[in-house]
Amino acid sequence: MIVLGILVSIAAIGTMCWLLFNLAVFALPFFIGLNAGTWAYGTGAGWLGAIFVGLVAAGLTLAVGQCLLMLIRPIWARLLIALAFVAPAGVAGFHATLGIVKHMMPSETWQLMFAVVGAIAVGMTAFLRVAGMAVTGPADCSLTGT
């Protein structure tokens, strides 16, 4: 029974890490959508209105980010746009890794060191995915549709 518990724990940690790496690019749209939804709920929009506003804000953030990566030519501007997507992913990776490591080792120094390594790994993965978004993004981002 103990072996089964260990195997299930390893599978759960692996699944959470896989989700974290796959969803790291969407940390910025998620944060913006969450804040917009919270604001809408605070203004009296109700649950449905808050969910709708949050989804629209998150979708617009992702679409605008992809379009900017496709349209902007200077490499420094593209790097700043990518950094806007990578920074929240790194913060999410830091806290996710810290949450996992807190259960496995007692030393706070080692916990922080592993959390920083996790943040770097998630940030690099998010950067590579954002760079891939710029290459394989939508063909037409123009507002006029021509």
C-alpha cells in the first residue's frame, strides 16, 4: 500500500509539472482575465458577467500578444513582449516548485534554490513557446482584414 501511495504521488507530481509547462505561456492572460473578472464582479456584474469579462480579457490579451509578436519587427520590442509573457510564467513556476519542494525537504535554503531552478526552467519553456507563437501565429493580424 505504501508503494502504491508513492507511485500515485510521483504520477501526480509529474502530471502537475506537465500541466505547468504546457500552461506557462498562458499565465499572463490568466492573470489579466482573473483581475478583469474580479473587477467586473466588484462593479456588480454578477458571476456570469465576471466570467464573461474575464474570458474576453484573457482572450484579447493572448490575441494582442500574438499579433504584436507577428507585426513588430525590432528584436528588442519582440523581446519585451515575450518578457511580458515569460515573467508571470516564471513567478508561477517559482511558487509551484516551492509548493512541491516544501513537502520534500526541510532546509529553507535548498527549498529556495530548487524553486529558483524551477522558475528558470518554466521561464525558459515559456520563452521558447512564446517564440514559437511568433513563428506559427495567425497569418493575418490586421484590424482592417485586408
